[in-house]
Amino acid sequence: MGIIILLLWLSLMLFALYLAFMIMQASKKTQSRNQANRRKSVYKSPPKSPSQYNVPRTRHWRELLTLVHGDVATAQRLVESEQRRNPSRSIDWCVEKALWQLQRDRRY
């Protein structure tokens, strides 16, 4: 009778160790998957070069670039935001509007 209890106890311990091992493996897989997803989200696409943006080369565009310290992506995002708000307006108008808003916001 004592041997049966000992074998039962041993099998339960082995099963508990097996479960702990499986949980650790699943945790490692989840961590590596999360790290890979974080890396993907940070590097979704390579940044565009300034020549890839469809922007007018006007005095207002150059002023806008100066105000955003040469960050073409930020300037383009401001102009695109204005285009979404005012779809009937021209691109030049949207550049002027983005410039005006940026100057207005920086006065305060």
C-alpha cells in the first residue's frame, strides 16, 4: 500500500513539473512574440525622402518647413490634415492655412 501511495505522489509531482515547464515555454513564446510586434510597430515603413512627398515648392511651403525645423513629414502631415478638413480647397491654400495655424499657435 505504501508503494502505491509513493508512486501516486511521484506521478503527481512529475505532472506538476511538466505543467510548470509548459507554462514557462508558453510565457517565453508570448514574450518573444510581443517583442517582435513591438519592433514591427516601431518600424512600420521606412521614412520617405523629401522628394517622395507631393508638395508645392512655394514660399509658404519653405516657411512651413522652417517652422517645423526641416521635418518634411510633419509639414506634410499638417498640410494633409488641412486637406482632409477642407477637401474643396487647393493644396496651396492648405499649405498657407497650415502655416497660419502654426504661426498662430506659437504666438501664445
